[in-house]
Amino acid sequence: MPKQALIVIDLQNDYFPDGKFPLWNTEETLTKTEAAIALAKSRQVPVILVQHVADASKGIAPFFNAGSEGVEIHPRLRAAAPDAPVVVKRFADSFHQTTLDAELSRLGVEEILLCGMMTQNCVTHTALSKAAEKYSVKVLTDCCTTVSQMIHLIALNALSIRVGLLEAKLALAD
């Protein structure tokens, strides 16, 4: 079995009900992501958290501004993976101008399991990144969400011809 890593993208406070840009189905996505992290840890699969921080040089953004409560990774996610490295990004692609590829190389990872927010944006751009081509890429469909169920399903359908789509429990099976 290839060496896996679970990459959790942008489960940050601004995407939850009291945030600046609340998404659809966030509570269920968070709960399923916590379960995926627990399963990954039980199988000694490393977990990497990705955090989007708006580029301050471009001025105040609608959300994810440095120093705000909304930019912080959701506290339940931090509790589920307190020792996970955090990769900070400024673009939709979690590989672009970040330490993600170096971290995966350091860990000897061959297969990446992606989940997070938003399905059609940062999850898709990371899955289809030029830098991701050297990995087997799988998206955990039950651990992703976006602005609506329809956009979530459209994004997963579009991804289905390029990467594997699985529920977390199947991707992390023995």
C-alpha cells in the first residue's frame, strides 16, 4: 500500500455559521473530518492542515484576514490534530508557493487524501495542481463542502475524470 497523507484544506472559522462566509453542511463536514483524522492517526497516516491567509499586500479581503478570528483553523480540527503541521497558503492551490510539497517529500508520501473547503475551489485546485501529478490523488467526498450541495456535486463530478473519489473510511482502509 502506498504511503498516504491526509491533507485537510481550509476548515477555518470564516466558513462556519458565525463566520464571514458560511458554507453549506459545515457541521457534518467537520464531524466527518474529525473521524477521518482519528482513522488516519490510528493507521499512522500523517495529517497536514492547510490554512488560507489573505494576502495583506492586496488590502483587506472579504474573509481570512491575518489576525482575525475567522482566519483561524476551526478549534475542533486543531483539537483532533494538535501536532499536525500547518501549511499556510495564499492561493487556491495548496502547493503554490507553500511548503506542502517539501513536507510530503520529507514524509515519503506517495498518495494524498484531500478534503476540505471549498470543493470547487481550493480542493479542486490542489487536486489538479501540477505539483500533485507525482502523487496518487484521492478526494474524500464526505469530508468536503462548499456554498451549496449542487456546487459540491458538480465539482466532484468534474473531478471524477482526473482523480479518485472515495469516502474517508474507504480511503483509509487497510
